[in-house]
Amino acid sequence: MGLTLDQLLPDYKASLLDAASVFKGTPEDPDADFKRHLGAAARVMARDKRPRTLLLSVTLQAGVTDYDVLPDDFLLPKISDWGVFQGPIWHRPRDPLPIPHVWESGGARILVLSPAPTSAQINAFGATYRLTYLAAQQLTNDAATSTVQEADRDVLLLRALIEAVTEMVNRNLHKPVQLSPGSGSTAGNSTPAAWRNALLQQYREAA
């Protein structure tokens, strides 16, 4: 069972302190910004801190390259064991094995196996193509489908805070910069950009 979005929202908003007032959400959902930060944090965390490897099975067709089979949590293809042949080497098909790619077609992502599998390969290796893939962390309001664990709560909240500070930095990009010291000037190490860099360093060092 994983942590739910509703369980994480109060802690995340509390960690923002006064900065929480910067994020207004939408009329329909005042917490929309906070949910976006947490969702983005979960996706990043799956790539560098808490990777998930899952298995995808595809039924092959000879000469077909495109397969509309990608689940929502699919991030990147990893490896496939398809093509392992136990018989005599002279019976092994000589066609090159397909390499998995992810392309976008008509606004949807598809799995592309190029070159297309041949009839000889399917006869030798089977019609089931097994592919491991890097999967996104799931963060929902259903503990049965959420994959973020209690042990990862602090890492996720830290990454979400980085998302928030990044947005705050971007909001100020159009504002003029005060180059000379004077009243109301902000110390360089207190700016949102500097704080973001400090948070990133904490995140990199987190276990």
C-alpha cells in the first residue's frame, strides 16, 4: 500500500510555510498547484532516486513495427530477453533483432520495434515479446494504486519543494535586477534561485 495524495498534501503545504500563499490553484481546485508539484516530484524521483522496473508483454505480428500497448506509467524502455535461441546456431534466424523505441503518433505514444520482427524470428523465439521498462511512480488518492512508500515521504516532499521554488524563480525572471546594494536589497544566498540550488544539493545527497 502506498501513500496517497491526500496524505501528502497537508505536510507539503506546511513545508512551504508562507510561500504556500503564492500558489492559488484554480477556482475548481485550490490545491491544483500543490498536486502538480507532487506529481512532478514523483516522476523525477522515479528517474533518479526510486526507479521502478516493470515488465511489458507484447504479442508480435510479422512485419509490424508499431504497437499501441504502452501503459500510462511507461517512461523508458530497458531490455528484452526476446531473441534468445537455444537450438543449433545454424537454425537461428539471421535477421537483425528489433530494437525498442517510443514514438509519438497522433498525440499518443506507441512502442516501435525496428526493424519489424519477421516470421522466421517469431517461429524461433515465440510471439510474446517481453520488455522491461522504467516506470513512473504513481501518486493517487487510492492507496492500492499509489506506489510512493512511507519511507520515501521526505524525499518526495523535498523534490516537490524544488518544483515550487523553480516556479517562483521563473515568476521573477521578467523583473528588473538590482545590481547595486541599497535598502531592500536581498542577500544573494537568500534568493529563490540560491535556495533552489541548496535544495537540489540536499536532494542529490538524500538516500
